[in-house]
Amino acid sequence: KGIALLVTAVSLLIASMAAIPATAGEERHEEFRDKEFRMDARYWWQAPLFLTDQEQQQLKVIGVLIFEGYFGTDISRMSPKEFDELWNAIGHEKQEKATRLFAQYATGKGFEIPGLPTPREEFIPPADATYWWEFVDPEHREGAINWAREEIPEMLRSYWELAEWKGVELPIPRPEEVDVMRLTPEEHALIFTPPSFPLGRVPIEEWLNRVFPGANIIAVFGRIPRYSGLAEWVDRLLKVDRTPLFPLQKSRIICTTGILAAGYIAVWLDCGVLTVEEAAAIAPKIYAMIAAKAEIVGVQDVPVVFVLESMKTVLAGTAKDPRDHLGTHLPLDQKFRPIPGGAQVKRGSRDATVGFAIRRRVWFLWDKDLTTTGHLGLLPVPVNTRVYQPTELAGNKVGTVADVARHGFADVARVATLDGDVIPYVRTMTFWTAPVTGWRDPIVPEWSGKFGRTTGRTSGNIYAVGIDTWNDAFGLLRNQIWATIRVELGDSGSPLFISGPGGGVAVTGITWGRLVARPYMGLFSPVSGVRAELPGWEPHTK
């Protein structure tokens, strides 16, 4: 209910986004911008100075009708401040609903409010639809089908490899049996749901040696209980407070800790600091600290593995020209206006990638900026650094760095754009962008993709979550993500994403590096870490 003026502004700024084409190279859309509001107006509908008296009355009629009929609140005599407080209190989902209703009612009543777009008719799947792609809005269907044809076979191969290794069966087809175009919506959803593999205790040595051949396992404590789902068990392990270990991590005795997709807490002791004998002596003491914290959250006999190996990382945002070593054919100089996630950005001689668009409410409007890596160069990028897209040429400046991570939760920077010229889309293939329809943190062992300016789209499984990993630009970063996804120089800032509803994607993180000598283990900051570093901002969704 309490959404009227905001509905105007949001309708103009967000509803117009519904008309954004998914094709990456199309011309930018028109936005409703450069408008002024009188915040000392007596009533909310008198605040927009850019509307005539007649248009303000139309705005009032529509707003009162929507909020009384759908939200049960009388807003007819609210002040701009009261209305803004109500709007902020109702939540994002209701804000979006009110925005759609506002556009529909205005069109239906024949009102003409400057900048208000005609609402696009909601797509309704046909009653006789059988296959998953028939339930995707035709506007996004081509991209969804191309994505599925490339990703689903690889995803199934990865899941079945793990399942056969553990000696279990999965309720999903094998890659050689699947016909992507004939999958039902239920089968399609099941494939994109991270499978909860039956426990089938796997020797720790086998699991670690899949990705870390020859791992020097020092000690193993605890056991893995039976659980109904891997994601639920990992969530319980994530609640185990490892804060007391930070002094050991800052001194580099412990170089990394986190939860592997096999259901263990892993602790990597630095072989450059400890001998085997010293590691064996300190492991029981560290385990006692972890076990004490695990008891508090109800995790008994917590499983912990100690490995003596240095987990060295390399930043992926320092490339001058990745074509020198990859020979990539990506359109690195392609100019995007408005800017989607996955586009190349540049700072001086350093190249990186746009993460995803973000937004923040400022009074009755959305302020929209973009994210990228926080290390445009080897050190944290300075505030007020100019950022260009795609190259450092006249007219290509898109903004300046306004905020850089400083709390240890993400390798990210916010670029304040010149005019909010960004869209809630990310590149999922070289010549295709998909709408961002949601966001959340990644979970193990789901299949995820990233799109970077160097390697394009690469995909793999989430291998570990809650990882405390050393970053040469920011020091120790907490609760990071490891995934079997290829990352190279110049990919830093790339959006990490999963398949989302309606042919879109849900963004789950941002790229920043990889493990040394393991080029297919990419390092990512989750969305929660990005939001922690950029308070008040959230991913911009369609």
C-alpha cells in the first residue's frame, strides 16, 4: 500500500528496465532521469516538481487505489517523509508488485504521466505446455536454450562422476541419455538443484586427492554423521565459529580453513612455517578449539582434516592483455551502453571485468552503480580512480571508484557511474546477456558459471564454502568460495551465477583469483560478502 510516489520513480526507473533487450550489443534504452522532488511538500503526491497539477492528481488517484485495494493502507494524506518510510518498510517483493500495479493501472485509466512506460503483458505459459523451455518468456527463450544445451551435459557429467565415485545412484538422467529440448519443467528443475548425495563415507585421502594430488594429511578428527541433505549439513558446519583461529591465520601458521563439499572442515597448515612434527603437535590443540565452538551450535564430534600444504593464491585482475597468452577471440573492445555484468573495464593499463549492477534506494529513486574487483592493480584500487569501458579512450569513462572493500569479506569495489547507465543483465555467453532475476550465496556442490573478459564463460562445481583465504591485496578474506571454475588474469570482477527462473540467472558472487598451480580452482567472494562491504547496496534485478 504505502507506495505511490516511489511507485512513480521506480516505475520509471525499474519498469522501463523490462523493455531492455537481452541482446548484448543493442542500443541503450531511454530512462526517466534528472527529475527533482520537493521534500517539504505537504503530501507525497505533491513532491514531484516535474509533474503538472493534473498529473499529480492522477498520481494520487492511482496510488490511493493501489494501496487501499492491495495493501490496506490509506496514503491519501501522507507526507513525502511518511510515504518514504512506509515504502522502505514493506520490502523489495511488495515494492516490485506495487511498481507493476502502478504501471498497469495508469495505462488502464488512460493517464499520461511523463516517462511512465507502457507495461509489458505478463507472459503466461500455454495450458498444454510440456517442455521446460515453453515455460520461459519468449523474450529470454533463445538465451535459456543456448545456455541449457551447453551447460546441462557438462553439469550431468560432473554430478555423475561424483556419484559413481561414491557408489550411489542419482534421480537425474546421465549425460549420454539426456535430450535437453525434451526435458519437462520438473526434470529441468531437478537437474539444477544441487543433488544431496547419500553419505557413503569416502576416505578423506581420496576426496582431497581429487583436486589436491599428493596432499600431506597430518591428522583426521571426528566423524561425519548421517544427514538428510548435504546443503543442510554444510550449513551446520558454517555455524561453527572459527574466530579463535584468526591469530594463527594472521601469523600464517594456518593458511586456510573452510568446509569442503565432502562435508569436512579442512585446515591447511602452512608447510613454509611448520615442519611435519610441529604440525602434528599443534593439530590436536587447534581441533580442541574448533570442537569447543562446535559444541555450542550442537555439532558433536565435528569432522576436521589437517593438511600440511601452503595454499598460495594469485590475483586475477592484473592482466595487461590476456590475448598474449590465451589467444582469446572474445570481443574485448566491445562497448556496452548500458553496461551489463561481464563486460571489460579498464583502469590505466589494467583490465578487469564488471561484476553485476547494484542499486540503493535514495529517497524516491534508485541509485544504480556497478561492481568490479577491488584490486584494479596489485593493491586495493584507490577511491576516485577513473574507470573506463571498454578501453581508456575519450568518451569511454563510465565512472569513478567510490568505495573499496575494507572489512575482509570481499574483494570488491563500487564504481559510481556517471548516470546510472547499467542494467540488471550479465553476459552468460560471448554474444548473449541474461537478465538477473535473483541473488543468493552459492552452495555445494552446485554447478555454477562465470563470465570474464579473458576466458569468457567457464563453469564448474562449488568445491568449498566458508573458506578463509589469503588475498595479496586485502589480506585475509573471510567466508570465501572455491569452485572448479577456470579463472585467468583479467577475469577478476567476473560475475558468478547459476541458472535462474524464466531464462534468467541468479548472481551468487564475484571473481578475484585462483589457487597457484591449480588453474581450475577459482576463488570468489559471495554476494553476502559483497553486501557486507557495500552497506545499503543490493544486486540490481529485473
